[in-house]
Amino acid sequence: MLAKNLNRDDVRVLSVDEVNLRKGQPSTACSVFIDAETHRGLVIVQGSS
């Protein structure tokens, strides 16, 4: 997703989820940031916390 989505001021509720793009392979882990009101994905970051 585009980096410009990081500089938004219209997102009131942020949701964060962690997913693996390939089952059982930790190297494919990603963190996904979602606008919880619109259910629109904002940013996908490779790696998880």
C-alpha cells in the first residue's frame, strides 16, 4: 500500500493485525494497519512485532 496513507488525519479508529502470507513461514509475516470504520487497508508492513 502507498506510504501516503501514513499521513492521514481522517482515520479515527485504527486496527492492527498480523498475518502470514504463507502458512508456517515466519519470514512472510506482515503487520496490517486498517481503518476500522471504513474497513480500508492503509499500510502493510513486512515483518511483525
